[in-house]
Amino acid sequence: MIATQVRLGLACIAMCLPSVVVLAEDATLAIEWNETVLNLAEVEDGFMTLKGLRTVTMMHIAMHDALSAINGKYECYAYEGDTPAANSVVAANQAAFVVAVDQYPNQQEVFTELRDKWLRSGAAIEPLQSGTQVGSAAAQAILASREGDGWDGEAEYRWHPMAPGVYAEFQEHSGTPQGFIFGAGWANARGFALERPDQFRVPPPPAILSAAYARAFEEVKELGRFQSMSRTPDQTHIALWWKDFAENSHNRLARDLIEKEGLPLQEAVRLLALLNMAIFDGYVSSFDNKFHYNHWRPYTAIRWAENDGNPETMPEATWTNTHRHTYAFPSYPSAHGTACAAAMTAFDDVFGDDYSFTMRIPMVDVAGPFSGKIEIHPPTRDFERFSEAAIQCGISRVYLGIHFRYDSVEGVRLGEQVGRNVLENFLRTRHHKD
């Protein structure tokens, strides 16, 4: 599949060479490829698989490696080339095209139109040819390196007898078939920077008989309940606004900041590669921890509290949460908190943590996946620093009623570790000897 697409791409470019020229280097190229692929991914599966996230991660790595092969500024991830005379726009454009078509072959017409948009008149033939070749080679390298990475694998899950703290089925609230559990395979996927899925193990959640658990129980019971009288309007906005999946909201933020700061193409592509590597590894790491601890959700804990042995927790048989839905997988730690915090480390690396910004999330799911969309008013929130946004993202799940505070706190800590692991080991600045 990969080789076939590359040959087709090369043949097409070669046939058009006499009349084809290239637009000037512009980070809009990266923005448009990012937005196009993610929009198609959301339509296809609502981000309920890792496919879209994995695709944009590979795509931006391929673009980054192609550009690094030309200018040598940053370390490459999968492709080690050296083609300084190649056209950078052609290379990045072709790298994106090859990866996108390989992953979404039924959308080839869309991708061809976008690729051709970035080809105009005026470029020399030789840089055009070499740019196409280096872009294709960089795409082939990352696609080959990710074969068999288990992104779509399934893992057997063994249900445990009902007991205090143990994850239990609630198909009436998750809207899933009896016996269904989501994401067990995610725990076994190969990350982009992780040495192994369990590289970062979070500490155990509080014991069910502890005062710490009782405090967390009472907090989510009151602040996370549907139409809570204890939750402030701003907390409700936080709960709903942060419902957008991290791969959607944080890539949107990246596109906005790239435009705002006028980042060059190379810097924009590197940011998008680091960002999506961090989010992908955040999901893998959080799901590994989730299935290791197999901790129950607030929905189960509150309704079944008379059996938990803790005298400080009072049951409420009809309790439901702000979200009116609970995801069908274990609670601890929060995957959303992990992914958000991992993503924010990439922004921190590029812009510095002490950076004021506005983030947009205009629409979110009404309840669970495929429940329809609602507009959020206002659609923006302002932050003084990226770490502040990561913490707020984590705690939003308490207000939404789907996580305990300790789920969110440890998720954010885990995400920071995962993100730093990406930044410390990949796409680093090359130090050239004089």
C-alpha cells in the first residue's frame, strides 16, 4: 500500500513538472493538513479510535523529518536523510499526502486537491523532484516504523465480582452492549516515545475506607451531579467546555497559536508532531494505568455506597452526573487529564509556560459519543499559562461527574511525565560542530 501510493504520487508530480511550481513556504500548509485530516477523522469515528490521532502524529512526524533532512535543524524521528537542495514546501506537502492517503485511501480525492493547492508555477524542476522524493521517503519511514504498533488491537478483559472500588458495568448509563468495555487494547498500543506502556506507573488510588476517599466521593457527588445546586455557573461552564476530545481541542489551539505567532513552517510542524506524540502516548499510558488499577467510576460508587464499608459515604440510588453519561472503562487516572497535560507540555516547550492565551472550544457532545452537538457559550476561555489550563482540564471531569478528584490530579501528573518524556528524547535541536 505504502509503496504503491508513493509511486503514484511521484508519477503524478513528474507528469506535471513542466507547469508546476510551488507556493512560498508558509505554516498554513501544516495548519490545513492538520485540520483536514482531523475533520475527516471526527466524521469517520468521532475520535472513538486512535486512528485519526495516530494519522496526524505520523503525518506531522513525516513532514518534520522531511524538513529536517533539508535544513538539518532538528533531529529526525524515523527518516535520516540529507537533501539540502530540495524544495521544503514540496517535501512537507508530499510527506503529508502520502501518510494521509495511506491511512484514509477513500479520501484520496480530498487529499489530492489539498496537495495540488500547494503546487503552483515557478519552482525549479530539480528541487521539485528532490522535494517530492524526500517527502515520500520520510512518509514511508514513519509508516514502516509504525507497522504492528497495536493501535487497533483488542485485549481480553476479565470482569471481577462486584466489590468496593472495583470497576463495574453500567450499560444503562454508558449506552453500550452488555459485557462491553472500551479501550483495553489502547493499554497495549506502542507509544511514539514510551519505552513501554507501563513506563510511568501512578500510585494507587486512595483506599475505599480512607478519609481521603470519602472527601473525594462527597465532592464529586455534590459538584458533579446533574443540575447541582453546589456547582457555580463557571464550574458548569468548565465541565461542559472541556468535554471536547484533547486531539480536537489542542490541535485547534495549536493552529490558532501558529497563526497568532507567525511560526515558520518547520517550527509549526515540529509543534504539531510533539503535541500529537504527547497526546497519543498520554492515552496509552493512562489506559495502561486504568486497567492496572481497575478502579470504579463515581456513578457506581455513589449508587452502591451502602456496600463500600466506609461510614462516611452515603448512597444515592438515583444519582446521575452532569454529563448524563459515563464512559465504559475504569476511572483511575483520568485519560482526559493525562492527554491535556501531555499536550500542554508541548506548548510550554515552544512558547514557555508563562504565556497568556485564549482557547476555543465552540461545540461539544450533548452527552456521550454520537449524542449530537451543542454550542458552548461563551466558546472561549482565557489562561495565564499552559499549566493552568492543564489543571483546569483535569478538574473539569469532577464537575462533569465522571471522575474523582484524585483521578484528575494523578492524570495531570502522569500527562506531565509523558509529555516531558517526548520532549527530552525526540525532535531535539541538533548541535552542529564548527
